[in-house]
Amino acid sequence: MRVVLANPRGFCAGVERAISTVEAALEQFGGPIYVRHEIVHNRHVLAALTRRGAVFVEDLQDVPLGARVIFSAHGVAPTAWREARARALKIIDATCPLVTKVHLEAVAHARAGRTLLVIGHRGHPEVVGTVGQYLGAGGARIEVIEDRAMAEKLVVDGPEQIAYVTQTTLSADYVAGVVVTLQRKFPRLLAPHREDICYATSNRQRAVQAIAGRCDVVIVIGADHSSNSARLCEVAQAAGVAAYLVDSDEKVDRAWFRNDGTIGVTSGASVPEVLVEGLLAKFRRWWPDLVEETLGEPEKLHFRVPREVDRAASGRSR
């Protein structure tokens, strides 16, 4: 039996920054530290942070007055900032810098009076934040476009003043299909100056495409509500390979595999490497003669933690 590990996989720079932000805040200020929304979509990471003193909430009303709160990597709308300030909360913003880029684009389109189309999944926290940023900047009309069918049916006034942004964790092929439809309908459609899909999402999808042709089955480790993990599974399936999304080795069924086949393994951007190691350990128990290889190179990009905890760390080190 053979396993091919995709590189890059697992934590991206934005997720590492978000987790490091919570860990640094707990170390410097002590618990509890409140976090609005899941800092990342992975129950194992959340459980570890909870044990250290993080408290995850969906409603800022559940955060005591004057407490310290962290906004997750997915970003928030201006209304969340106003509510937090009204409650005298000490805010640490862990929004991924690549999500912040999309927020700034949305604000610019709002101020220019353009209709904005957000390609993404309605209700996803990142999309909710982007919509809120646009409306908070005085934007008049914004639409969330989930697929080509919605793009085909869309009707807008003033089609010469229209732009789009995208959720950062989507499949590039998925976005391209929607954009082609929108550009046919709205020839003056403005695109982002640089692609909104984050480098980590694109890199992980290309890594899966690279291994898929060599594999009989691809296992993607990630949460079922993690957009980037679900897209990795779809990319493998689009390559004609059976693919399964699981959140740990406990969910893997031996019946999925032949005893002389090749298994591809990758993990979503919110997944710690320890979960991949757990899956490999199970495979080694099943197949003691397992052959392992890695295809691709890991990422080397890192983001600094937010200045609120960075300054506190600098002050403690002096």
C-alpha cells in the first residue's frame, strides 16, 4: 500500500496567525479570553484553546463588559466593532490580512457608488463580514452569488457600475465559471486588481490536483463546515478520484481502500499536522509495509500577530 502526502497542506499563514494571537493573548493577559466566532474551523484546535482559557461566543452580548475579545480570522462587519466598543471591550483583531484586502475592496466599491457582487456562500462568516463592510461604508446594493445559476438570473440597475469580489476560500475553477457568466451579462464588470482567492487556498488545490492522478482515493482531513477543506475534496473528485472529507482518522473506513492501491492525503488550512500524523499511524497499523512519499513543497509565508499582542509581547520582553 502507498500513501502520497500533498504539500502544502494544513495550517496556512492566516490560520497560524489567528491561533498564535489567541495563544499570545492567553499568555500575556491570562484567561478568560473571549473569541467571537470560531477562531478557525477545527474542533481539535478549538478544544485545545478552550482548555487554556479561550471562550468562544457567537454573540458579543455573551462577553462581560470590559473584557478582552478577539475577532476571528474570518473578519467582521463594522456593526460588530461598534457593539464591542459600546460594551467597552478590549478588541484584538485577528482577521486574516487576505480577508482584510477583500474588505478594503468592498469599502472602495461602496464609496464609488457601485453595485457589488460577492461570489461566495451566503451565511459564511467571511461573506457576512464583507457584506457588512460594504453596507457600513454606505453601499447601496450588494448581492451574494453562490453559483452560475444565480449569476445567470441576476438583474441589476446601472450595469455599467458593477464590480465583484470573492470569498477567499473558494475553488478557482468554481469562481472562474461564475465570473465568465457575470462578464457575459455585464461587460463593464470590474474585477479585483489581484485575485481574492488566497494563495493558501490555491496552493492546496493545486497540490491535490498534482497527486490526484496518482491515487485511487484521496482523504481530506478537515471540518465539514470548513469551506477550504470542502473545496479540496471537490477538486479531487473533479479529477475523477474518489475523495472523502473527514475531521480525524476515527472517521476513516477501511472499506474505502484496496490493499494494493495508492491513497492521497491532504488537510485543510485549519488542520494541525498532528491529525495527519494520526491518520498515517492508523494506515501503518492496517498496512505495516506502507510506503510513504510527499509531493510538493511546504509554504514559508508567515504573518505577524496583531499589534495589540505584539506590543504587549515587546513590552514584556524589555
